[in-house]
Amino acid sequence: MSGNEPIQDVDVTEGQTGAGSAIRVILADSQAIYRVGMRKIFAVEDDIRVVAQAENLPNLYQALQRYPTDVVLLEGQMIAGTIDAIPELVKRAPDAKIIVQVVETDEANTVELYRRGVRGVVARSISPDLLVKCVRKIAAGETWIDNQSINWVIEAYRAQATTLTNPKVQPRLSPKEISIISCITRGMRNKEIAFQLGTTEQVIKNYLRKIYDKLGVSDRLELALYCLHHQLLKRYMQDTENGGASGPANTTEISLPN
């Protein structure tokens, strides 16, 4: 695919039966040889139709806007270093199910991909018949996950549960993160917090994302409830007093903006 053709419409079910109910797939891969190979694999399947190809993330976003899609087959390297790529894809095409192809699997990356909404993680070396089976299973609403990945995901959730219930193993928060949490529990919005701390809303959003990840919560409400349940600010005050530092004022009531 040349730079002048970032998205290519490929109707491989033309003239075949069952095209109306075929699984619509977008191939998102930076390497043309892989796109060609996968297209050939799906071309002989009556129930799978490649509707578009993309060689980078911007082109994939365009393809998702232009073509109704059931499954996105995504090269893992394409989203390397872009932590928000999967949530952004889910946001843009909530009905599309994502399969990520990786050169090799590792625990942290695999768990994070499933946590962020990926429905399957497969090796780049997967056999054609297994790839077809994977696409069909995921298009039907199932999750494709091998035994090793199941163990990784289970252990990750066990570790998260331990963190949430055992204060001794809770991650350490920086003074600025504690200050932001204190503002959140007082019902302040990001704009107000940014003004008070002398920074920007985007910086506050970045800090909140890190805080959510550290504490294993997903939004402001869960964060506030977590603080209330674990008396986070009170414990921080005690820790800083013992260490001779000063922390934010203790807050016992929690309010959230509408």
C-alpha cells in the first residue's frame, strides 16, 4: 500500500454467497507482506470479508469511521508506546472487537491489553486455521485467551485485590498525587485543581490516570470511595507527621461534582 492509498477497500466476498452476513475485518499492520498474507487467508473463507487495510493508527482511525467493522486485526507494534491506543479504538468503534498480534507474549503487556478491552492476543506466527478460528470466535462474542494468559490475568487480579484490601502493600503516592486526591474528595473539578496547583488540566488528567492505575480504580467515584474505605488521607497525614513533613488537610467527607 502506497502513501497515497492509506486505506484500501477490499471486498473479497464479491460474487460469493453469504456476503451479507460475513464477518467484516480490518487489517491494521505496518508490514504489507502480513496484510497480503492475511488477506489471502481470509479470501477463501465465505464468512469473512476484509473491508479495509491500514498501515498506521491514523489510517486505522479513518477506516473505522468509513467502514462498519466486526473485528480489527491489529499489529502489536503499531500501538507500542501509545498507552491510550486501545481505549481510543474502543471509543471510536465500540462494536468492533480487537485482536492484537504480537511477536512474543509477556505477562505485563498481555494483562494490560486484556484489561484495556482487547478480545484476543495471538502470536504473529499463528497458523492460518487458528487465525480464522480466532476471528470467528471473537466475532461471536467470545474471548480468545490461552492457558498461560489466563494464569497471568488471574494473578494480576489477585494482586490487585490484595492491594485493595491490604494497606501494607498499597503503592506509594507522591505528595502531588495526594494533593490531587485531596482535591478530588472535596468535589473539585480538574480545572479547579489545575488552578489551585498552578498547572494545566492535561497535567491533572495525566496524574489522575497514574493514580487510577496505582490504586486499581477506574474513575473519580471509585477513587473517592477507596480513600474513604482505606482512610488514605488520614494515613498519609500520620505518615508525614511521623516523618516530619506536612501533608494536605485530613478530609472525612467525600463529595463529587455532578
